[in-house]
Amino acid sequence: MMKPAEPRRAPHLSAERAAGGLVQTAPGAGLLSPERRTQLLRWYEQMLLIRRFEEAAAEMYTRAKIGGYLHLNIGEEATVVGAIDALEPQDYIFSNYREHGHAIARGVDPRKIMAELFGKETGTSKGRGGSMHIFDIDKHFMGGYAIVGGAIPLAIGAALAIQYRSSDAVVLSIFGEGATNIGAFHEAANLAELWHLPVVMLCVNNLYAMGKRVEEDSAVTEMWRKACAYDMAAERVDGMDILAVHEATTRAVDRARHEHRPTLLEAVTYRYRGHSMADAGAYRTAEEIEEWRRRDPIVSFQQKLEEAGLIDAAQREQIEARVEQEVAEAVRFAEESPFPQVSSLYDYVYCEPGHTQEAGTGA
Ligand SMILES: Cc1ncc(C[n+]2csc(CCOP(=O)(O)OP(=O)(O)O)c2C)c(N)n1
């Protein structure tokens, strides 16, 4: 009998290699101009807010204030803020279970997000959804999904609805590199290109799907190349560089809005912590994590802002104090909010007869 072939091993993707060949932006590229100062400082503050929110959530989890699963995206903040700030209010977002930051960047109230993590009545889903199911129809934030790749066809369906209604909205579908090995990704990508749907498929490649490195679970280790199977536009950016992510997402959003063509956008980044709070991350080395931390998206952006003279120490301290206060307020609000009444156990399970949800009519 033939011996099965040894599994193919792609070379280890280091932080340096991952960044090599990606779209890089540097001060002087016109992006760090004083005219854009307000926007750039907002990005800095949002990334910091998301980082501190996630750190507070981790602490609350260890204090058993938060139950169930908790997936943090510390380290990935540039992919979050850079991509979401390229959207307009009429656009829609579908994310996965690593979505607290996406909701914050979209303008969902951090107090309501923390309350949802605590399972409280004041949460975005009235405490019924928890960490993986943040949802806010007013902000066109369509969730929060637990099934890997499961939200991609939903996002494509929303894009089809947008096309059907001749609206100019765009859908941002966010998923990890592991999700590109799921059948639903391929079905969705095929239909998106075939039907010219206004969708940006943002693959946040943090190099790991739970404990599996991308080289161990994907025959193609550069996710953007998977678009060629569907003749779709594709781009790969440095996901640690918010300027690069924002530029590339803006290009993809423009293509979706004005040319009605989808894009597969890959942002290469790294999650510093385990897959979820239940994962100690023993499958990777401290050196590897340290290597990526040296390219931290918030610290490197802060340095760029300083070099361009757009922020000084006093302004930084002001931003940090504001962020800390906002996170403390979110935790306090969640702590003080009530749990849902037991008598409401069967509420929100089914729609009321005759009730029509106007979700998405803005599209
Ligand atoms: C269909 C399905 N299979 C397996 C799981 C268990 N699971 C949860 S997250 C995950 C890894 C997904 O990795 P990736 O898509 O790269 O996203 P990341 O968690 O790295 O952000 C797996 C296998 C699941 N939730 N759904």
C-alpha cells in the first residue's frame, strides 16, 4: 500500500515576512497631514478604547462577572478601526465572535456592549446574546455570530437585498482566515462576483484558527489569492498599520459602491492573547508574540502621529484619561444593571404575530 504523502509545510510566517510585500504607508505619503488631524486622533482614541475595553472585559471574565465564551481581539485594532471608518452610515457590518471592537468602532454604546457581556437586561441583545452576539440595528451592526464562516452568506444576502432595492449601501463582511476553508465562504464568494454584489469581504488573517497555524490548515497561506478562483478583485495589507487598512478598505468600498463589484481584502495581523479566555495559547512561543508586539498597531500609530507633530504628551494623556473613564463607566453601568427577569424567559424567542421588523429598510 502507498504511504500517504507527508503533509506539505509552508515556511513559518514571521512578523517580518508577513509584513514584507504588503501595502505599507509611511509619514509623508500625504496621509498624516494636519488637515486629517481630527480623523487621525479619533482613530487613535478608538483603538485605545477598544484595547482598554477588551482588557477590562478580560478582567471581568476572571472575576466571573462574564460567563460563557469571550474572544478578544487585542492586537487587531488597526484592522477594526481602519476598516470600519471607511464605511458610511447606510452601510452594513456582519462580523464573527471577535466583534466587541467592531461594534465600538461602529458607534455602538460601550456601556451596552459591556452589559451584554455581563448578561444584563440593558445589553445590546437584552443580555440574551452575550459576547458573541452583539447586535445593533440602528447602527446597521448585524452581529456577532458563533459559527465559523456562518455570517458570510448572510452578508452576501444583505448585499443582494441592497442590489434589489437599488440602494447605494455596501456590506462589510468580516471573518478570520480559518473561515476561508469553510464551504460557505466559497459559495458566498462565487455568488458575490457572479451577481456583482456590493460587498467587501474582509479576511482578518491573525495566522491562527484556534491552535492551528495558517500553514497547517490552508493549502494557500495568502488568503487574498483565494479570490482568483472567482475572478474577484483582491488585496493584501499590513493589518498592523491603520493607514494601510483604511486606504485599502476605502478602495474596496468605492469599488463596491460605484462599480458594484466585491473585493476580498486580507489584513495580516496577530492576536496577542489566546483564541478565547479559555485558551492559554500553549501552541506558540513567547518570542513570536513579542515579535508581533514590537509592531503594535496603537504604539506604532502613536509614534507616527508624534513624528508628524499631530499629537503631544499632554494630548495623549487627555485621550488616555477619557478612554479610562469611558471603560470604567461601561463596567459600572454593566455592574449596576439588572439581570433579565425570570418571567421574561420566553420573550424574544419568536416574533409577535403580525410584527414586521423594519430591519434594513434603509438599504
Ligand atoms: C463551523 C464551526 N467549526 C468550528 C468551530 C469552532 N471554532 C470557533 S473559532 C474557530 C477558529 C476560527 O479561526 P478564524 O476563522 O481564523 O478566526 P479567528 O478566531 O482567528 O479570529 C473554530 C475552529 C465553530 N465555531 N464553527
